Amino acid sequence: MYPGRPLEFDPDVALDAAMTVFWQLGFEATSLPDLLKAMGLSKSSFYNAFGSKQQLFETCLERFRARQVRRMGEGLSQAASPLAFIREMLLSNAAEARQEGPRRGCLIMNTATEFAGRDPAVAGLVSTAARDFAGMFRQAVEKAQARGEIPATANSEVLAHYLLTTMAGLRTMVKARLPAEKLEEVVALAVQALR
């Protein structure tokens, strides 16, 4: 038996390129030619490596989820305090409003809106991502409670979902072109409400 032909491209680079296209355009508006151009692949290489547009999209969603959870974990471990992490996390979601060019929002939240649960596999990936993001916020809330930054009597699970919902709203309002100053005021209010 002969081994398959070696890959002539870097799969990580190709996946990041595909994720960027999906993030900017959404699943439906992304065409195969869009993906082939961004990834620098031929049709045969694309299908051999990634199967289909749907399979590639699902891989990109999982990649985005894992990357965001890792980033949140690193941010929490390096922050001056758990409450500072929460503030910085929310501010980072509003920061896109200060950048030039198109505003992408969050790939997971964009997908939740675009698919509205009509695809079970994608809905599962979105649900897993939301659960993991809320889990990171819950860790931060509980650490903040242990330090006296947030009242110990507060329900950490409810606060985690409050923060996740706030984050999703910030990303949506970034896409709606709400001014950065307004988004930052929302962040300040959201953090104040935790105390």
C-alpha cells in the first residue's frame, strides 16, 4: 500500500484563512471560490483535506471556540484580579468599534443568528461554545467572590450567563456601528452591576 500524497499546504494557515472568510461573510454568503482563493487551494486539495464547505465550517467553529476558551483562560490567569479580567474581557469585545474597516463581531454569535438552530450539528457547536464561554466567566466570578470583589451571595451561574449575554450584545452592537464610547459605558455599567 502506498502512502497518500503529502499535503502541499499548511492546514493551520488554510483553516485560519477559511475562518476569516466565514467570519466576514457568514456561511451562506461564502462561496467555494471565496474559500479556494483565501486558502490558496485547488478544488481537489480542498475536498481531499476538508471534505465539504459544511465540514470546513464546523471545523472552523470548533477552532474558534477552542482558541477563545484558551485566550480567556490565559487572560484570567494573568489578570491583576478576576474582576479586572471580566472588565478587560468585555472591553476587548467592544474594542473592534475603534478599528477601521468592516466589523466582524463574534463568529459563534454570528453563527447563532445566521443559523437560528436550523442545523443540529452547527447548533450543537454554538451551544458548546456558549457553555464554555459561560464556564470561563463563572470561574472568574467565583474567583472574584473569593476575593470579595463580587458579593459571595450572588449566583455565579446567573452572573456568568449575564456576562455571556453582555458579551454577545457588545459584539452585535459593534457590528451595528454603535460608537465605542457608548459600548465602553455599557461595559462600565455591567461591571458595576456585579458589585
